[in-house]
Amino acid sequence: MQSKKRQLMLGAGATALSTLLPAGKAVAVATTPVRTLVAAYFGGWCNPMDSSQRWIHGDNPWGTYPTPARPKATHRMGLFPERFPLSLQAADDSNQMAQHYIDEEILTASQYGIDVFAMNWFRDEFLNYPVINFKNSPHNDRMAFFLQWSNNSNTSNDPPQDTREYFFEGIRRAALHMAHPSYWKIGGKPVFAIYSVAQIDRIIFATRGLPSDYKYAKGEAQPAHDAFLQDCHNIVTNVLVHNDNTGGITGVGNAAKVMNHGLASQPSTIPTSGITGTLVQSMYLLVGTSDIGSWGMCETVQGMYVYNIRSKWVGDTQVKVTSYDDMMKTAVSQYNLYISSMRNFTHGKTTWWPTLMAGFDDSPWQASDTLAQHCLPTPQQFAQHCAQVSAAHVGNTDTTGGITFICAWNEYGEGSWISLTSAIYNSRLESIQKYLKNGVPYTG
């Protein structure tokens, strides 16, 4: 079945991808090479749907709206057949939770120069199957993975998610995955991304008894962030170095403490540099934010990125981009601003990863067209965008690390994908390989 599926994915008479892959193993955990490509991977395409998501998407992510969460919605993924992945069309079943799907995704991605999957991760509570299946794949030596904690919506009270205890438990669970041989490392440290820094500030404010709309005083934010994040580093150290799978977490709720090899840290009730004032860095920690100032200065933060580029500043007002061309121009402006700012503010300590956008059109997930952005690229526009990102790295690898974050491998609902579908086939992957991975100039 799988050989037939490969042929269908590639087209009649095409050569199987497995025969085109280079001999030997891809570098998964060594130091970062130039032009490292990281693609976000979203695991929301299992059928039947993960039980935690049925309220939003129904039993089938490709099924029909309305659902309880979106009672006025008239759209469904079935109305967008161009987004349906060829891996599903060519398979004998429709359950993307099956092991062979991630096996095929790894083979395809690595063939076109994708080095790493940034797994959208939800604290092992749901949509966890891509992480488990990647770890179990016989092809997991061809590329690497790391966890991108999608913590932006963790605001419910059951369980109470804006607490130190909840957050630290998430870090402990992540650390257990970091021990896998295919987990991506930079400089020997496992890479871990926290998608939203807003939750960290909410927890800090709640712990210190401050209002949720509190504004940091000058010079206050960076030490407060470092105090919180040092505990996160300590938890990972406990798991990976001291073989303590509890992560050293003690206490409950906002009184949670972290035992760092027998020493108790202080809860972040006041800005502090941690238990000794010296950071013990256990991971290559990324935070998803455009707030370069306080976060870029943190000792605990090793890199920064933004997941997608959907808005721009016009004067003092932030507005949505209106077309893919507008998105491309906004991306270039972002690269120019952040690369120079990171170099000036953080003295080369912290990297900033440029984001490559495969587009954005979330019509299937929205209740009406008025809420969606329609920013899908032509093949020419996408090729040009790949060359733009490539150019951003030239002369700036001290800041970018030569790493590109791609949004995304398979965000079909949001309209941001580079994987094989009937609409684009492998055109975006070929552009990425040619213009971004290999740095071939785009001539139009």
C-alpha cells in the first residue's frame, strides 16, 4: 500500500522519493548548519477528531459545519479540496493518526531540504500523536523535531492554567520528550519554543498579586522574566541531568517551587535572578514575540521568532495585511527591523529566526468571509518570497543562525501550507529547496 501511495503522491512515472534521498543519516542533533529550515507541523488532521477538539471541529476536521463552538458557520474543509493533502488522497484509510503518515511526511520533507519539524504541542493533553509517531518512525534519523508549546489559549480554569504549577508541569512533560535521540539540539542544548509570552506575564502578575493589565516599570520586565524562566531551565536540568522525572516540582498552585538538585528556588513574587543569580542553561529556549527589548535581553532566552506575519503597523495602528504581496513587503520590513535591532540590543547573544510565510487564508475555520484574510501566493510570488528570506540571511547569520521558520508544513485550515496537495503539488517545496536552501538567485 505504501509504495502505491508514494507513486500517487509523486505522479505517474515519477521516481520514489526514498530512492532520491541522500545516503546516510541527516544531521539531527549536531550544531546548526547554514540554511537550516524549520517547518511548523500541526497535528489537527486526525479522523476521527481528537476528543478535545470535537466541540470546535466536530468528529471530522474535514467535515461539515456548524459545530457547537461555531453555530453560525457554513464553511467546511470539504469546500476547499485544493487543500486536501495528497498523503490522505492516496492512502487506503483517512486516519492521519496512523504511523505511516508521519513516516511519509518525514521522507517528503527531508527530500526537499526541510531539516526540522516544529511540532505544535499542547502539553501532551491533545493532538499529541505526531510527536509520538515521529519518535517511533523508522525514518526519524533523516530530520529532527522539537516542541513548540502552543500555550496561547491556555486561559481556562479547569484546570487552572494561568498558574506556575500548570506551566511548570508543561515544562516537565516537555523535558521528557527532549531525551529522545531525534530531538533537535543547538550547541548541545534541546530546542524548546514557547509560543506566547503573554501567559508568562499573566502568571507573574497573578503570583505577585498584580492586576492583569499591569505595566512593567522601566527595567522591571527583564529580571522578572529571567526569574520565571530560570525555574523552567532548572526543571529541564532536573530531568535531563539529574534523572529526576518529577522535574523537582513541589508545592501547589501559585506557591509552586522548583527544587534544583536539592536547592529550592523562590517563587517569582519579586524580580530575582534565581536561586544563585547564575543561570544554568539547560535548553535552547525560544520565545515567540516581537517584543525585542525586555525578552531579547533575558539571559534565559536564546532565540526569538514569530509564528506568522499577518499584520503591519501603519503609524501607531496595527492592521491586517490584505494580500500576499502586502505580506511579502511586511516580511521584508520585519527582517530589516528585527535583525538590526537584535544585533544592537542583545550584542549577538540571541538569535532571531526570519519567518517564511506560505500564505494565510483561514476561510474554512471562520464563520464568514468577513473574518478571513485571503493571502495565498502565486507560484511566482512564493518563489520570490523564498529568495527574500534567503537574502535576509546573507551577512546576518550571526543574528539569524542561518535558521528559517516556515509557516507552515500543514496548516490547511489557516491556509498556510507547503506540503503536497492537489493545488500546489510540490511547487512550494521546490522553490524552498532552490531559492532558500540552496540560495539560487530569483530572476523572475
